[in-house]
Amino acid sequence: MLNLLLSTLALTRAAAAAGYQWPSPQYDALEDFLYEGGRPDGSSLGALVSPCRLRGATNTTVAAEWVRLVYHDAATHQIADGSGGLDGSIFFETDRTENNGAGMNNTLNDFSVYPSKYVSRADVIVLGTVMAVATCGGPAIPIQGGRIDANVAGPYGVPNITDSLDSLKGTFAHQGFNVSEMIQLVACGHTLGGVRYPDFPNVVPGSGTQTVVQLFDDTQRFDHSIISQYLDGSTRDPLIVANASAASDLLVFSADNNVTMQSMNSEQAFSSTCSTIFQKMFRTVPSTVNLTDNIDLVPVKVTGVQLTIGSPELQFQANVRLQLSSNHTTVTMYWCDRYGSGANCASKLKRFTAPSTSAPVSSPFSTTMNLTLQKYQFVVPLAANQSISKFWFEIDYGNGTTTVANNNGAFYNIDQDAVLFVPSQSRPKAVLSGSNGVFIAAAVKSTSTPSRVYVDWIGRATKNFIAVNGTTDLKLNSSIPSVAGYNFYTAEITEEYGASMQFDVISVQQNGTSLADTYKWDTLIGLNTPAETLVNSTTSSAAGGASGAIAVAAAGPWTWSVAAAALAVLSAAL
């Protein structure tokens, strides 16, 4: 029954994303992170916490540390004036007694390399929290994005374990939580982890530098054991049984004569209540912040689009991620030329190809939702005198259902081909001898005489947690021979921008207009690109452009033997 409910939830969320249209840069970045687990270069935040893994040699989980941190960031909220809340200020607050402990620093270190142009530090905290809950058996909690990072510490706000009940109520009240919500938040937060020596020596005894963790309950799962063991008197929660002067959990849990705790004393009630109260906590943001809609699954998700210089002319790259219902799904990419007699699919002329590779992708969140996601990567050569104007996909789900994915009728458009980022001529900073910079190359049509070619860049994953941004001019580089009517412009960016940089390559035309190749990642430079696949043409009026679909195994790479068989099928069909 639970699997059925999760599957239904997945379909509902996917349907809610039906109004989505590509590109939506912020939504795209947040959705990728939530359902695939990390950055576009494959660096996975989800892998740090899954499967509900322990933190080093301790008996507590990474997830417990992540869940503790999200509340400590939200605790700065002042409902009276709308200030504080989930704004990433926790990165500047770890010197406070209320935020002591190795777990805080561990978590900040885990999260530090994941902020990017469209995903703030505060959003990373929330994304990490829902992955932590999910991988330890909890619900898939809906979230929004769009939080804005603070660059300074916020006000004090985390309650102390020695506070009185009146003080605890007052602290949660100024954060926007009533007594019942206070109980829910503490119970849901304390289903994972425990209290650590040497962080709280008045609660957990220990000696020297050894780490001792006394758990809140007898499981490492996100479950209602924290509730049931409290109610039946078997609790081991150190904030109840260890020290009467530091029994904050006892004060909180009994604050309404156990009414709230009893209402949560089942797995279903606990899961539902925790999802609801965590969503409220996630929305505890400064009043000036407008959050996005829920980050729902995009069933057909296009990423990694890059028109660039190939060999000998142009190369086009694109990924499409599908939600699969069977392992017999096949997908074909179609596109229209930009130039020539077939421009914009004139005379019904369409090009098409099969994927170069495919691979499953997931995160703890998408796994909990029972989603099967497969990403297909397309790499094709293009003639410069044809180029590409728009593309789309035909998907055969192997169950008698075939659909055309064309961005809700708007198609996936390539706006321009006058200025192109060239990853193959660029170099990441790690391999530049004697340099701390990254070498960026762009191709500009030789028929163009731009007044300026430059990179507009930003880095948010910095050592001091404060975003940096700037512009760097690219200069004509005559040492790189022209290719396919394009000249090369290059520059080295030497500013310290942190763990990753996102950038746009911009060409300013003589008339003052600008053309741009947008949202590139320096961490993708130097990664291997799969081999190009064969380009085919058709004038078929069938929805996808051909009456016979090229077949590719959903879980395996496109191979030349598969290509030969598929082309034979296609030839017979046409």
C-alpha cells in the first residue's frame, strides 16, 4: 500500500509540473538537485548521506546532523518583524554556544561546495534535509526554493536544554510555532541522532577527546520510536533521563499533557505530522523572500544543452531525463536545421538520431518516491551551414504508448549560434600549470565584428561563504585556427571564485544588442563527451518525424550494433 501511495504521489507531483516550460533556469537547477542528488558534474550531496550512513566511527548518522542544522538556521526567525529564518546565516554562527558541536561543522563542510548561481546556501540546507529524512525511512517532503542567503550572522534564537518550559514556549513562539508545533518539531527532529560528548558533558559523560553519543531512541531510522518509547516509559532519550536540570525534551513533550505526542504515536501519523511541520519550518524565511512553487518532478527533463565547435564543424549535445514505467523505453531526438533549404523543417525535413549513452539517475528523495529515472545523452555532429534551430523527442514507452515531447508545443529552441562556449578548447583551473585560473574559450562567427566578448561569472561556493561575481573580457586568439567560420576568443579567469563557477559567454554586437551562451559550469570542463552518433534525415509527417522509431535499451548504452539494427528497421519503415 505504501508503494502505491508513493507512486500516486509521484504522478500527482509530475502532473503539477505540467505547466513547466524549458528553460526555467532556477527551477531547472533546483529540480535537478532534488531528484538527481547534486550538481550537474556528478558531485552528489545525496551520496554523502545515503543510505542513512553513519558519521565516521560514531554511532550517529550524517542525517541526524543535517536535520539538527536546518532548525538551528531557521531558529533566528523573528515573527514579529519578519526577520531571520532559513537564510544560511548558520554558516556565520558556529562560534555560538547554541550551535556548538562537531556535527554542525561536519554539516557545513558537507554543504559548502553545493551552492551555485540558482541554488543558495539556504536552499542547499533544505535540499539536504529532505534527502536526510528520505534516506532514513522518512517521507518525501515537498519543498520550495528561492531562499536568499544572509552574509552575516542572524540573531540568537536556539533554545537551551536547561531552559524552563515558559522560556521554551517563548522561544518557539517568536519563531512562529505554537505549543503543539513545538512538540512536533522537537519530536520529528529528535527521531534521529542523540546527544554527544564532549558537546554536552553535563548530559553525556566522557573523558578526554573520545566521542560518545547517547541516542534519542533505539533506532537509527526516521520513525515514531521517539514517541512510542516516551509514552510507554522505555525511553533512553538523554534529554529526558540523563540530567533533571537538562531535561528539555521531557518539558517539551509533556507541555500539553501528552496530547500531541499521543496523536503522533503511529508511523502514518508521525510521518504525516513531520512532513507538515518540516514544510512550515522550511517556509520560515525573511518576509522579503518569495519562495518558488513546490519543486515537482518534470517527467521529461532537458539538461546539458550545448551547441559548440566539434570536429570538423559543429557539435550539438543535449540530455533528456525520463520517468520510466518500463525498461523497454526508447527515445529519439529530432531537430530542424537553422539554415538552408530545410531551415525550420521546411519541406518537412527533419534530422534525427539515437542516444550516445544512457544511465539511471536518482537521489534519496526520488528513490523514496519510487521514481525510476533514466538520463539519455545525445551527441551529434552538425554542418555549420545547417546548424540547429530547435529540437524535440519521440518517446516509445514499450507498452503501446508513444509520445512526442516538444516543450508543450513550444519546442526546445536554440536561440542563436553566433557565440558559443567551447569546452574542448577550455581548461579547468586544476590542470593549469602555475596558475590558479580557469581558461575559457568561446567561438564567435567570423562574419561578426563584436564590440566586446566577455564572460559574466559567479561563484557561491566560496571559503568565506560569500558569493563573488565579475566579468572578464575575452580577446581574439589568432593562435587557434578558425573552424567552420568561427574565430576563437579566450581569457584566463584568475579570481578566487570557490569550488565552482557558473558563467555566461556574451557577445556584444555593433548595434548594441547582446547574444549569449548561458549557464555554463567550470566543473564540466574536461569531462569526457560520449562518441557522436549517426545523423539521419526524414520528411515523414508522422508526429515524431518518422514512422519507425529508433530503438535503444533504456538501461544500456547506444552501440553500433544496435544502431545498425535500428537503421534497418527505419529503412524498412520509410
